[in-house]
Amino acid sequence: MSVFMSALAADAFDEFHSKADANAIDSPIARTPDISVVVPTYRRPAMLERCLASLLTQDYDPARFEIIVCDDGPDDATRASVERIAREHAANGPCVHYVPVTATQGPAGARNAGWRLSRAASIAFTDDDTQPDARWLSSGVKALATGVGAVSGRIIVPLGSRPTDYENDAAGLARAEFATANTFANRRALERIGGFDARFTSAWREDSDLQFALMEAGIPIARADDAIVLHPVRPARWGVSLSQQKKSQFDALLYKKYPLLYKRRIRRGPPLLYYAIVIAVVILFCAAVLGHARIAGYAAAAWLAMTAWFCVKRLSDTSRAPAHVIEMACTSVLIPFLSIYWRLYGAFKFRVFFL
């Protein structure tokens, strides 16, 4: 009873479910599920299979929940993997559905496609690189049953004693008060706020945007520390911190929508060190062109000192492996410039004064 859906064909999906239920009255999975688990994914089927393996061993009745995989690729390998898993669990549940998402790009749009096509009154969100605890779903459902509109669970990010800078940054998920790698929501609450803002086309700030929308609508959010997902850090290529600076543009969008909440919950002001480094380099080049050697020397010294301090700060509690130290030194030179560029790009793109 595998189900394959298009994000552009909601009517066909509803018709399929109606026919499936009519033809499977005696099936234990013919009923409307209590909750739908929505998992966005993008071209990493092996990682997705590990996540689904955890979801398929939940202590929740498999006849009472469904899994909706929203493929933001979409790609044949992911589809084939989900199809196989769906067939294997067709008899006893849970139902596993595949949604190829083509109308948008990014996890926000993929999650929208999933929850809008689900059949349940409650929605659980996690990511394809997580491993939910066996009691994750039952704990989240129990917390939602208290009458709140949304629930934030606990995320565990396993790290060594000396993680890399990238691993240390990823561990911020464990400290997040609201992250869609582990979130439950009432369908009515999602409908009231319109779901996720699909303009967040990267995995960055879309969860804070959802949280702030719920808060502004006066929808209560609860915490469920017993709803746990393990979030191992994915391997990253050398210099990954450089490409991550592109996400800074979405800070501008979040600030435009919720300026007060952004200042209180995200950042109180602009990254002054980055701006100081950029200004020092501008002064350096201008002084060099105009022949002011002393000013150029002072500016160069200031730039080197601030960049060195930034690099040392990044290394203070991270790996001291030679390759990692070299990576930190090289990327620390470029990050301030890339970060400021993408922040200003976001300010221009989303028409907001944002520094």
C-alpha cells in the first residue's frame, strides 16, 4: 500500500487515500492516523534510511501514525529507497509516503508540502540526519495533548572532547529552544500561521521564523525533554564555514518580519568584529593608494590583530589537529568579508535596513 505523491497534486493524493481506505477496510492501517511525521530530505538516501529505521521502531502504535518523506531533490535513489521501505511495512504500518517536492527549494517548502498533504490532526517534524529515540513520538504526542499548539523536544549532538569548529557550531542545535529537527505542532496552529515561510530556502532561521510566528499569534509552545532525537554531525568538506556564510542573508528576512524578537532571541546588534575587520582593510587599501604608509601600517596591524584574535577564539575549545588549525587560519581571513557581504545582500534582497 505504498503511496507516491506530488506536491502539485493534492487532489490526486486525497483521491488515492480515499480509494486505499475503501479497499482496505480490514487493514489495521486503514484509519486516519493520529499524527504524521514529516521528514524533508535532499539527496542523501543512506542517511535518510537510518532516520527511517529509528522512526519505524517507535513504541507508538504503527497503525496510528504515518511517515511522509518530502524529497527536495528529488532523485531516483531516494525514491527507490522510500518505495522499498514503504512496501516492507505496507501490511502492518506505519504507512510511508514519498512526496517529490518541485514547487519550492529548501526544507521550509518541503515541510509545507508534507504537513499540508498529511491526514492527521497533529504533525511531527524531524530531519533526515536525525535518529529519534524509540519514545520520541509517544512523548511528543503526550505533550501536545496538554492543549498547547506546538512542542519543542530535546536534541542531543554527540561530540568528542575536542570537536572541530564545524562540529562545535552544529552542536548549537542542542542548545536551541526551538528547532524543527525535533518539533511537534497542532495542524490548526500551522494553518493559523500559514506554516513555514518558503522564502527561507536554506536550513537556517526557518525554525526561528516558525517559533516567532507561533509566539506572535499567541499560540502556546511547550517543552518536552523526554522527546529526544540524536543528531550526529555530518562529515563536512574542508572550508565548509565559508559556504555557510551565505545563510546570513536569512537573518535579514527574520529581522524584517520580527525585529523585536530577533533582537531579544537571536542577536542584539551587528557583528562588530566583522565590520571592524572590513573597515580596517578598506582603510589599508585607501591609505596605500594615497601613499599614507603610516596609516596603512596601522590599519594592517589592526587587521592582522583582529583576524588573529578571531582565529584563536575559534580554536579555543576546538580541535588542535594541524589540518584543522590551518583551516581555521585560512577561513578566519575570509569569513568576516563573506558574512558582511551576505548580510548586506539579504538586506537588499528583502528590502530591510539590516547591518
